[in-house]
Amino acid sequence: MSINKEIEGTHLIKRVALIIYLKSVSDQYKLRRYGDIVYFSKKMKYCMLYVNRREAKEMQRQIASLDFVTYVEISAEDEVNLNSEHIEKQITEMAKVAEEKLQLEQEKNEDQMQ
């Protein structure tokens, strides 16, 4: 469940992250007037900018038209399934795979010992 689903019905403003890829790392400061920069990667030359959900498409178009921006996309955080049943299922599957690998390694080591 995303935070935006939890705040439905409240007076809080729904926000969404824009992922903005830049040509130069120093250009991130120019984006402060569009929203709140919450993360910046110097190595990958991108930043995450939070904007109001209602204005996201328009902001995406405006920011994409800037000459120092390579690409802009809207975060897919609402599509991530965070309910406990889904997470428990994933953990169980990962545990099974890990146990199988461990068992295979132990059998392999036993065969080498003989």
C-alpha cells in the first residue's frame, strides 16, 4: 500500500516523484523551483523531485523541455504491491530457493569428501 492511498480522504496533498535524468550534475539546483528534491545521484546523474500529483503531467512536460534534462519519468511507486501477504509470499519463495541452493552445495561438498 502506498502512502498516497493511505492519505485519501484527508486534507493532505497527494504527491508523486518525478525521476529526472540530467546532462550535468550541477544542474540539479535549477530544479528546486519545480518541487522538493528528495534524492540526487551524482554517479548516475539523476534526481527525484516530489511534486503535487495534480500538476505532475504538466511539470513533467515543462522539465523535459529544459535543455539540461535528458529524460523525465513519473515514479511507479503506486504499482508496487506492499501488502503483507504479497511480501510474506516473496520471502517464503526466497527462503525455499536459498534452502535448495544450500542443500545442493552440501551434497556437492559431501561428494567431494568421498
